[in-house]
Amino acid sequence: MKVLFIKKAIIKVVISVIAFLCIFAVNQYVLPVSAVYFNSTKRLLPIYSVETEEEKLAISFDAAWGADKTREIMNICDSYNVKATFFLVGFWVDEYPDMVKEIYNRGYEVGIHSDTHPDMTKLSKKEIKQELETNISKIEELTGCRPKLFRPPYGYYNDELIEVCDDLDIKCIEWSVDSLDWKGLGAGEISGRVTSRADKGDIVLFHNNSDNILPALKSVLEYYKLKKINIVPIGELIYYENYEINHQGTQIKK
């Protein structure tokens, strides 16, 4: 009886080990890299920031209305030897095709921001795909380059949106620092919000036509120049393989 009991105990241990290894393998190789678990429920997340030891962060500009300040934004960035990412809405692309070309030709990264700027969480997967593919096609036609990054309007997302992004092989990008420039804040308030919050690995959100973006941007770039923190396009900050995303939306290299 004692020998039988020991054998049963050993079998239970072996079964437990096998079960653990199976669960580990599923989490490592089957789940999409953007999947995390909340209370045992799988949830897909976009990228909010990146875990990195390098002294670098990314700044981005959403473009949906107006283009008056876009060229000067690039002039300021160029004066600091900085490149940023512009997320362009489809109807903005239709209205300012020459500006789209200039953004790309001057070495700035171009991402998509939907075609009509809807709340993506209220769309079907078919409608989401159409929004993204139309936006991609418009930019690719003007630049000859297929965008690899997408920022959802208003920052709204759900699992279906992330799944469509994965299917189209584009990264869904949020932000970890919001300048709130769209609220009409003064230049000092905007730059203060960014410089007091942003750190290496962060993604900063600006808008290309906000009221005080030009003086605020100068202050922000001057600050990071003094801090010796490099500013790069989002595509040079994020990882494209061998990573996972934690519950805070931080992309971590495996």
C-alpha cells in the first residue's frame, strides 16, 4: 500500500509539471504579443510606452484639422536634429497632399490615424479594416511607403481593433504623456506638463495645429537637449519582435 501511495503521488507531480509546461508554452507561443490577462480574461493592448535602458523617447503629432503650423514644427525639429512621428487622418491627407509628401520627404515618420476619425470601438471589424486600409492606401499612394503605425482617434480601442492591426501588420500606438495642447493651454503649461512627466521610453502626444505648439515645442526640445535625452520617431523606439506588453501597455523586450 505504501508503494502504491508513493507511485500515485509521483504521477500527480508529473501531471502537474506537464500541465504547467503546457500553459507556459501557450502563453509564450500562441497568444499575440499584445495579449495580457485581467482576472483570467485575455485582453489585447496597444503600445503606450517602451521599457528601455537607452536615454531616448518619442514625440508625435496627430493631424486631423489644419496644417498652418506643420512646416514650422518640422523646421523647429530640424534645428534640434530631431525627427518625430505624424499620425495623419485620411481626410487631412485628401486636403493637404503636398504637406503629406513634404513630411515624408523631410525624413519624418508617417503613421495612420483612421480615414474619417471615428470612435473605432463602435465599428465592426469589417468597418475598422476599411478605415485603416483606406488611410494606408492614401498615404502609400503619395509617399510610396506603407505606414507601419496606427493611432486610434481619441485613444479609443478594443480587442477587435488590435486584432485588425495585427492582421494588417501594423502597430497600434497610444501615448504615455499627453501634452493637452488641444485644450488651448499656454506654451509654458504645455512644455511643463511634458518635461515634468516624460522619461526614457515614453511616447508624447502633441497636435500639429494646436494654439501654442510652436513655442512649447521649442522649450521641450531645448529641455531634452540639456538633459541629453534623444528624441526619435516612434518606429525607432518600439520593438517589432520578441517582446511582450504588460498590463500598463509598456512594451518589454524578452
